[in-house]
Amino acid sequence: MSLNFPRHAPSARTAVQDLGASRIREVANVGIGRSDVLPFWFGEPDQVTPEFIRNAAKAALDAGDTFYTHNCGLPRLRAALSTYLSSLHRQPIDAERIAVTSSGVSALMLLAQLIIQPDDRVVAVTPLWPNLFEIPKILGAEVVQVALQCGATYELDIEQLLAQLTPGTRAVLINSPNNPTGWVITREQQVRLLAHCRLHGIWIVADDVYERLVFDGTPDDAGRTCAPSFLDLAEPDDRVVCANSFSKSWLMTGWRLGWIVAPAAMMADLGKLIEYNTSCAPGFAQQAGIVAIEQGEPVISATVARYREARDYLHARLNRLPGISAPMPRGAMYLFFEVEGCSDTLSLCKQLVRDAGLGLAPGSAFGPQGEGYVRWCFAASIERLEDGVQRLENFLKAG
């Protein structure tokens, strides 16, 4: 006797099926296995993590640091981050408001899980790293995009943004310095945005991963530069949450170590979410993070100087190519440039990999406003950048 049961095909939730796959990864997959490709598609430096940071992790492993830690991170790392952030932003940021996470992108997902519900309205300033504006969609939220204005640099029309932040909006997503454009929000814009969000109870979700990679501004008494941050302005109980990472400033992309700053009243619930996502960040990676925070300021200074030189060089070279228009980025590690007459940058970037051995990121990966543009990560040597420009120039001439 056979029983005929109904067949139910396996499928993910509709919200997940509707997510856009990473077009950056799609381009990179074309070049996998090819040693002749120059990869500028990911936001990653061409330098390894400094030796003193790697040695801290080795020492921790040799000492047997392979066990679980507190959900919100090692007390010593949270204390080090508190000291660092309080000094950098010139007001107290208690360790009890800081949670260590397994990467910056995990921090963003945790924050979304913490404050966003299905059918919430979320506003994002775009073009924007796709992970950031797709994450709320996983939770069933609606994402409304407000586009930056492109000229000699990228600028925000603050009136246009405030007009979209209507009563009932749940959150606004701000990534400054911005990936992919290098746009940096001004202090005046932050003040106005914070006041508006306080009035309407709107959460500010700030992605601060590139806050130390800024090329303008006055150094503080310790010689440090930092982009304008909501942590400079917000009260401890404001609806402001910030995600950050060790990846960019300390050359630690593969370590997957980040942190969150949130109101103290949110930390118990945030700890529960960390438990149900990853339980904790690896202890030996956190030990490396402690050393990076306490001893890594020279790394950041050298990195900013190196990237400024690379930015200036690549900006000048690209703008000499026919059909290329590259605005000057004020921060981060990318040039987001327009390719005249191009309406399908995904196809263009795949062709660049196949025909020129050049790996760039398609602007369409960063939202519809990015179509027609291409992102180039300039966290590389001048010689490597020049090789890439020559390949692009030869490709354009042959086209």
C-alpha cells in the first residue's frame, strides 16, 4: 500500500527571494581563478593586517583562547573602545553602551533586527553599499531612497531628505563617509537631521565604518582626523545607533570584527540577538582588536596618507580619459565615476574582467541611482593603480 502525500517544493521566504544578489560578487565570480586580473572590486586594501595585530591573535591562540566570551564582547575590549570613542568624539561613551560583533555587516543586521519590523518605512541615502539597503528588506520593511547630487563632489540635498522623513518613518540609514561615493555629511546637516528625527521619533542608523578614512578636516589634539559623527552630538538615550568595524581603518577585513554603540536601555535585548545570531565574536580576534585600538593609531595615520595619495592620483588619471567623469571623494576608499553612454555597468564590468583583466564594481550594485557609474577601490599602490588605468584606457580605445 502506498501513500500519496502532497509535494511541497522547497522555497525561501518571499522577502528573501526578492532580495537583489550582490552584483559585485557576480562580477568577481567572472574572474575567479584568473591570476592575471587586477581586482579593485571589493572594499579591501592590498596590504595584510599589521604584524603586531596578527601576533596578538597568535599569542591568544597559543594561550588557548578558543572558548566562548560574553555575548557583548570581552570587558577589556569594550573598555578600550569606550576610551577610544570617548576621546575621539569628545563626550563619554560608556562601555555598557558598546557591543562587540562578528563583523560590521553583522552589526548592521543586528541593529535592523533590533529596531525594524515588517512594513516599517525606512529611508536610505543612496547610492549605497547594497548590504545596507537590502538588510531592512529581509525583515519585510519598505526602503525609500534619497539620491545624492553629483557634481565636482557628491552632495546631499538635506531638504529633500527631511521631506522624506515623514511622521511614522521608522529609521533613516546614513553611511558617511559613503560607500561608494566618498560623500561626507556635514555637521550642519547632522544637527538638522538629528533635531528632525528627535521630533518625529525616527531612528538614525549610522554606518561609521569609514569614519577615520577622511581626507579633509582639522586633526584633534592627538593628531587624529575623523568624519563628523552623530556620536559627537547625540545624547545617550537618543534614538541613534552606530555600527563600526575594524576592517577598514586597521586593515582587518578578514577578521570579521566590529562593534555597535546603542542606548543603554537597548543592550539587554541586543545581547539576546547576538546570542541567537553568533553567540559572540571569537576571543582571539577580540584580543587582536584590543591591540589594534590601543596601539594602532600609527596604522590609521599611514593608511589615510597612503589613500589620500592614491585618491589624488587616480582622480587625476581617470579624468584625463575620454568619456570618464570622476567626482572627488572626501572620504572612504573609492572613486565612483561616470562612464559616458553606459547604461549597463554590470555587463561593462564583466567585459572588463574578460577582455582587460580589470576588476571593478558596477554602479548598478549600489541602487538605481548608481547605473552609469563604476566604483574603483583605490586602497592600493600607485603602481597597481597605474596598471589598472592603462588597462581601462586600452579597453576604451579598443571599444
